[in-house]
Amino acid sequence: MSKNRPFALSLAGLDPSGGAGILADTKTFEQHQVQGLAISTANTIQTDCKFYDIEWTSLDFVLRSIKKLFKNYSIKSVKIGIVPSFFYLNEVVFLIRKLNPNTIIVWDTVLKSSTEFEFLTIENQTDLQKTLSKIDLITPNYEEILQLYPNFISEKLWVKNELPTAVLLKGGHNHTALGTDYLFLKSNLIELLPTKINFRPKHGSGCVLSSAIAANLALGYDLKTACLEAKVYIEKYLNSTSSLIGHHYV
């Protein structure tokens, strides 16, 4: 008899191209042998190279969906993608924590799409930090970390242990060491080096990386190992095709 798979939930947008959002997340979950669940925070009209329109799912509908899924399934991890506001994010995170304090939450801090459509702006830094303190890991790129923490690099907030959550700073926009990610665990800094130099860009690569981390966490890996394993997965995904949409199974 096969071992029961752990449950992981994706809360993200529906990208009809399949390259990003809940479709990409559930593909990633499946490849990690994790049972994937999904709640759409938005319907979008987009392709791999252009964003046209978005319709947000009401907060009430999403919260009711979360309640039903948590009542029926033991959800080990949750990956959160696009949301329309920090109030929306906070309500979602608060409910998850209330329903199961042990569920691990990963937020892929998508402030705008790879096609430059802006989803979310920083409204209030104090409220933001309170919300982040309830999240286990965020996965910003270099542009996003400066919006979330304007003084992140200059003031070395990780050295002062002033970060409310663990941070995986993705290396796709790292101009000094392209492809090198940095994992900040309290005051501990861990370098995650790339195995190759050249990679083909992919629409939704941040979605795939964060959902791979969530899958590994659902499988019981610690945060460092989950990020290392996810980096191996995303590198294979980036070079799986020459197009902007990758293959999860090669």
C-alpha cells in the first residue's frame, strides 16, 4: 500500500496559460508527490508574455473556502500568491493560524507580474510587519524586498534580528551574483548557490519555486533543506524548454 500524501494548499490566481498561479502550483505539488489543493484568489486574462485583465475573488468566498478545506483535510503547508490588499492577506493568514497553528505558510510576495502588471502596493508598514510575523517564509526578489523593507540591505536588518519572518531573497535579479539566493533565518544568512550559470527565463518561475518550497515543507523537510531542494527543482524547470512556459515533467 502506498503512503498517504500530505496536503498542501495553493491560494493564488488562475493563470489560463498554466505557467503561473494555482495551475503551476498544483503541477509542482504533484511532481513532489504532495496532494495539492487550490483556492483561486483571482481570475486573470493573460498569456505567458502579456497581462490583460483581472477579477479578484471576494474575501468572503476565499475565507469560506479555506474553512471547508481545513475542516476536511490536514493541510501541512499553504503557499499564498497574488492578493489585492494587505487587509485581504492578513485576514487569510489570521484564519489559517486560527484553524491550524501548525500549518506552515509561505507567501510568494508577488507585487507585480512578470509582465509588469501591478497587483499590490505597500499601504502601511506597521500592518505589514504584523502580518509577516504570522508567516513562516516570504520569497521576494530584489525589487520586492526593497518595497517590503526599504532599508533591508543598507541597515542589514537580518544581522540585527529585526525580521519578523524568514526571507528567501531570490537571485534572479542579483546583479553581483546572478542566480545566488540568500536565505535569512533570524540572524543566520545562508547562501544558496546555482548549479549552472545560464538559465532560460520562465513565466511564473517565482510561483513554481515557492510552491516547491511549500511542497517540501509539507513532506517534512526543514526550511533550509526545503529551499535547497526547491532550488534544484526550479533550475531543472527553467531549462526544461526554450519557451516562457516550462515543463514540470521531462
